[in-house]
Amino acid sequence: MKRSIHHIIVLLLLPIVLAAQSAPAVKGIVRSAEDGMPIAGASVVVTRTMIGTATDADGRFEIRSVPEGRRTLTITSLGHHPAVVPFTGEEGEEVTVLLQPSPVQSQTVVVTATRREQSLEEVPVSMNIIGAQEFERRNTVALDDALRYVPGVSFQQSQVNIRASSGYSRGVGSRVLLLIDGVPLLTGDTGEITFEAIPVFQIDRVEVVKGAGSALYGSGALGGVINVLTKEIAGRPEFWWRMYGGAYDEPAYETWKWSNTTRWLNGQAAGYSDTFGDVGIAASVQRLSDDGYREQDWLRRYNAFLKLRYHLSPYQSLTVTSNLFQQYRGDFLWWKDLKNALRPAESQRDIRVSSLRFNTSAAYTHLLSDEFSYQAKVVHFRGNWYRDSLAGKRLDASISDAVVADLQGNLSVTGIGMMTAGITGTFDRVRANIFGDHTANGGALYLQQEYQPTEQWSAVAGLRYDLHQVAGLPSHSQVTPKVGVRYSPAEGHTIRFSAGSGFRAPSIGELYTSTRNTGSAAIIIPSVGLQPERSESYEVSASHTLSASMRMEAALFHSDYDGLIEPQVQEDMALQAVTLNFRNITKARIQGFELSLYTLWFSKTVAANAHYNYNWGVDANTGAFLRFRPRHVASIGLQYSEETYSAGADYRFVSRIEAIDETLVNLAPVTNGGQRVANHIVDLRCSYSFLDAGLPVRATMNINNILGYNYNELIGNMSPPRHIVLSFEGLIQ
């Protein structure tokens, strides 16, 4: 019987094996048409198939199995015009591809704006891209560190704020949706973003879409979308490693000094990527140890990442991704007082937080024809964290599961354009002493139609219906439309208009948080009557390529918010304690504009950019400025690069937060919590490659906050002082 089964399996696999043996291969090299230099990391795909690879450090590629009837390659690379190149499929053929540089990366291919690949010039909304090089140059070890340089983005410590859409909620609820390879990654209990759980050394690029994204992405995308795209799996064996170490400077004042030892940080990371026939694998591990510049602010962090891709056929692929994150850290909520700015308040002493989070996703893609494709995705995100005293007492604990499943189809109709439609289902489960035991589920239908009557004009319209319910509470539903129009009078010149609605259902944490029995200084009480937040957003933007080395972007935006959820603090005389709960407190209006300038100088060896964002956010009823929002956000970046050496500098400015919650400061209490200043941060970096000496190693030095400026992003929390980091990295192919 076993022998018969073996015979059947052989007969089934024989046609696939023979086809693989007879299928032609193609290899070649991708170079810049401007200077002939090889282009590393370019995407090379057999046109209208799932078969492809990325170029190595020498610009070379090889695709070992090309399906019959396909004889063109599509090549894309950041900062270059895409190219479609024919090949014959003859044995021994080597293709040379010359990519024309695009004006200041105007032809970057993105996927987040309309849930499909298209040129950045074609998208109808404002968005920014952070490439892998930006992470390497700044030695970024957490995603939020890189996002601080995106125009219009600011932070309240770990809470992201895009165009003043978010205030401060201490990690409970996010108005920005985080995706990794297109699948949501918000925790099931608090609905927050855990930036440190993202494997930064596996990031290819990050796409940031501004404004309401709910019409395509649903609840959580009220203020924007951050999509993390991981690197393509290499077509040949590739091993990389990185190690870094650094130290924090002494405190600025003697009264702040709390330790007589140098505070160190160090980290190590390594990864491997290769393709074996139709199966590709990428894996990496990462470790970070940080003593912390503040007392009780140490951490130990570990990440493991695995990505598997299986080409079932040239037109079908299955990708499975898994990421594990574990962290131990001290708990620092706010300072003791301004004279002891690096020491925690007495009520917070001797507390440790342990976190274990992991997510696994699967994506199946099928190109049924040149006109129609569909993709099915599912992701499970488990969160598990504990807050303990050093005496061993369990203070807080939460275990949460978030599951999202999505089925999306794309149909290209001749003369009409691309139609995108899909269905989404969600399920959240929480078991916690601080949130209770609860479940929530939801579903959505979405539809989007793109239309391009001419090369100059294009339009997109979309509609999404969301239904969300927490068990035991009334359900909430919302229809969120969007529309966008793009006009491009000439290449490199684009004018956009977009309008859309937003929707965010309250998280389980906002609804049910209760700290009455945890010994917290401020008792949080449940807020089960919360209603969803809703918004209407409008934007007019333009991008203009002034020359081959200069590009300018500008945007005007306006958003109306209804029922914003924010924490409210009061003194409860019956409980004889300070209490806090979440409420739909206000209608708000946020208006503003953004300006960005990108330039290249001296034969493109020097890149300089400048960004400015102005926000005017007020309570629509009282006219008061919204709390915890900056009015001005600006940055300037300078980068010099040649083959073996590079150097750069960044300057970030965030204006002083004008309005805070004085009740929170006084009743919590946060002693001297009203103290805040504008942020002025200057970072320097330089790197050197030892390739000329025969060593595949690059060394980088970063000096962060070189001016030693004392500032805080969050009340009662001093931000990092000057610190120096030296890193070494290598690539073996």
C-alpha cells in the first residue's frame, strides 16, 4: 500500500519536475544609466507573474524558471524609472538593464494608498516613504525612531501623531493603523501600536499615508496608515550581521545624577536569506540591551523573524511570516520632580514589565489572468504582558488575541480602470485583570474604482461598510466613502484632491480598563458608554519636479472630528481618590499645511531636504487649542554619499505643546508636570566601507542629540541625552 502511494506521488510530481527542468532561465545585471554603477536591491519580476527576485550587492540577478509565453522582465528600484525589458530565454543569455534615474525618487512604486502597486506620482493622497538606507544610516533599532523624521509626524513618547490627529492616551487606542506587509498589527486589548515589536533590520521600506484611510482599511486608520514592507527574499545565499554599542552622556545637572557608572547600550543582529527552487526563506534574530539613561528605565529585548515563500506556480504564491518579540524592562511613568528628572516617582519604584508578543500571517496570491487577481490574508497577533513588583507581586496582567482575515480581488477593465473589492473579518479576545475577560468581532465590505480617462487625469472612488461589536454592548456600524482626483499636466508635476470619512471603534482597553485594585496613583474606571470616533477629511496637494535634482511638495488639509475619545481626570470624593476614564468629549477641527523640498547636489553626492508642518487644532465648540498637539513640526536633513564614505546630519524641531491636561498633572500627581519646552534635536552620523580592502564590512558612528539639549516629548519624561553609538555590519553572498 505504501509503495502504491509513493508511485502515485511520483506520477503527480513528475510533470512539475519535468517542467522545471525544461523551463528557461534568465540572469543579468541592473545598472544605472547615468554612471553605469550596479544597483543593489532592485526588484526583477517576470512580467505578470509571481516569479521574481532582487539584485545582489553587485546588481546581479538570476531567475531559474521562467514560465512559457513570458519573455519580458519588469524592473523597479527606488529613485529610478521602472523598465520593461525583453529576453529570449535562450540558454546562457545574460541581460543588461540600464535604469534611468527619476527626479528625486518621484517614480517610487508604492502599494498602501490604493492597496495595489502604483507609482508615487499616481497616488491621489499625500504619502511619504522611508527606505531601508534611512534605517541603516541612523542605526535605527525601533521603528518609531525613524518615523520622527517623516513630515507631519510627531510623538508623545511612543504614541504616534500624524497631522495632530492624536493627543495623549498612554498607549490605549491608536488613531493610526500599523500594517506589516499589508496586514494590521494593533494589539487586541488596548488597540495600540507596539513599535519595538517590528523587526527593523528586515524592513525594505515604510509607507506613511496621511489623512483618513478608513475607506480602505477600516477602524484604526482615522488619522493615517503606516505600512511596513519587509525585504524580498534573496535569490541566492545571503548572510548579514550587525553589532553595535554605545553610551549615554552624563546628566546635564548634578542634581539629576543618579548613577556613578556609565550607562551602556549594545545590540546584535544576524540574518540569512536564500531561495531553494520554488521555496524562499528569510530568517533573522536580534538582541538589544540598554542600561537606560534614567533610573529604572533599563530594558532587554529579543526579536526573531521568519519569512517563507512558496511559488505554487508562476501565478500562485503562498507567503507565511512569523515574528516573535520578548522584552523585560523597568517601569518609568513620570519623574519624581524636576530636580530629580531622571528618577521615577516614589509610587512607581521597583516595578518590572515583561512582554511576550508574536504574530503569524499567511498571504495567498493568485494571478488568474492578466486582468484579474485575488489575495487572501490572515494574521494572528498574540499579546502577553505582566507588570510585577520586584517583591514578586503581580500588579497587572493581560493576554490578548487579535485575528484579522481579508479577501481582496483586483480587476482591470479595459477603458475603465482598476476595480478593487474585498471582505474583512476581525476577532479580538482579552483576558486580563486590568481589562476583564471580553471578546469583540467585526466585519467589513469595501469597494474601490479607479478611472483614468487620459494620461493627465485619473480619479478614484471608494466605499467601505464596517460593523463592530464588543460582546454585551450595542454594535456600531459606519459607511466611510472616499474620493480622489489626480491631474498631471506633465511628468513630474501632479496636483491632487482627496476627501474621505474616518471611523474608529473604541478599544477594549478604553471601554473596560479598571485599576481600582492595582494600587495605581490614579484609579481608572470603565467607560462602557463610549461611542465610535468619526471624521471627515479633505486635502489639496501638489508635487513639482523643478529640475532633475529638485522636487517640491505642498499640501493643505482640513479634518473635522466628532466624538474624540480622550482621558478625563477628576477627584472622586466618594472613593476619596483621583479617578480617570475615557469619554467622547469634543468635536474638533484640525487644519494646516505641509511643505517639503528635496534636492540633490554635486553630481548627486549630496542630498538635502527640508520639511515644515503647521497644525491648527481646536475644540469646535470652545475654540480652545487641542491638548497635547504641537503647532509646528519641522526637520532638515543633509546626506553626503560616495562609494566608500558617507556622512549626514539631521535637525528636528517640535514646538512647545501649548495645551496639556492640567487636571491630570495636578491630581495624578505629576510634580512639575507642566514643565515643557520646544524640541531642538541635532543628530550626526558618518560611515566607511572596507570593501576596497577586501572586507565586506561597513562601520558607522552616530552621535544623537549632539547638542545635549534637554527636552521632553511627554509630560514628566525627560528624553534621551547625548549618546554615541558605533556599529559594524557585513554582508556575505
